[in-house]
Amino acid sequence: MAELIYYCGTMDSGKSTLALQTAHNRTSRGLEGIILTNRDRGGEGVITSRLGLRSPAFEVSPELNILEHLKSEMARGRKIQYVICDETQFFEPEHIEQLAMVVDELGIDVFAFGILTDFRTKLFPGSERLIELADRVLPLQVEALCWCGLRATHNARVANGVMVTEGDQIVPGDVASKDVIGYEVLCRKHHMQKINSTRA
């Protein structure tokens, strides 16, 4: 039976790498699928990993109906046996519902990858809906580390080296770019104390 599986973790825990590996494993066995993403660090229509891996992907816009898009692609003769979704924290809750319908109505496995919580420790709407609807929620086994060496459990937004806890939920940035707006993974203790690596 097809499943909706949600792989989640902090930034820097290998989500995009695992998404690309999952696609590779299925492609190498002769299966055909589609890769979806939203606001990847590498730009529109691509999945990138910090290890240097990358793949073209279909960019999910707010108004896209994923179920209808896949039905349309299949009606034109495209074979879709799996769906890989990266950056699902940025998907709309309606997109997650559509992914569940892809599983239930089309019998296609959906593998979703994303971050659970934002820099304020609040669930992203897309992540929240995935927790509610996924057949399985699997934390990633690769542990990102806080600057202190403990397991990182929280994502911190950093502005010019200083941790911030206010602002829009979605602001582009990356763990590698701390000059203006960037991100850093921290353990709970240092996130709550607002002590990032620069302050430490």
C-alpha cells in the first residue's frame, strides 16, 4: 500500500541529501517519479544539498493543486510511481492534503522532507499538517550539532551575527550565510538563552 512518509529534522540534518538519495534509489531500480520543492536555497526549480548534490525539481506555487497537476501529467502519458517533496515546511496546508490524496486516490508513495519548527520554535503550517496526516513521521537520524557540541534541536535566525526571535516566519537564508540574515542550529538550552556561536 502507498504511504505518505514525513522525514523531519532541523536545518543541516541532511534532509535534501536524503530526498535526492531516495529519488536516486528508485530511479536506479527503473521507477519513474517527480520531485517537488518550494523555496530551495539554490533557487527556483531545483533541490540542492550542502554536500553539493542537486537535481531539477518542479516548483510548488501557492495556487498549485498537486493532485490535479499529477493527474494532468499522467493523462499526458507521464509515468509517476513516486513523489519526492523537499522543503515541505513551506508548502501550504492544502498542498499536504493534496499529497495525502495522491497516496489514497492514485496509490503513489509520497516522501516528504522538511523542517518541523521555525526560528521561534513554532510549527510551520505545512509541517503541522504533515504530522496530522502522514502515515509515518520519521525524525532524521543524522544529528546536527549545536556550537556547544550537544544535539541541535532548534533553528535560530541570526541577523548580523545576533540571534533574533521576531519577524516574518519565512525569510530566505542559510546556515552558511550569517552576514545579514542567516540561520544556525542550537540545542534547546542555548536557543532559550539566545546564545548563538557568535555571542558565545
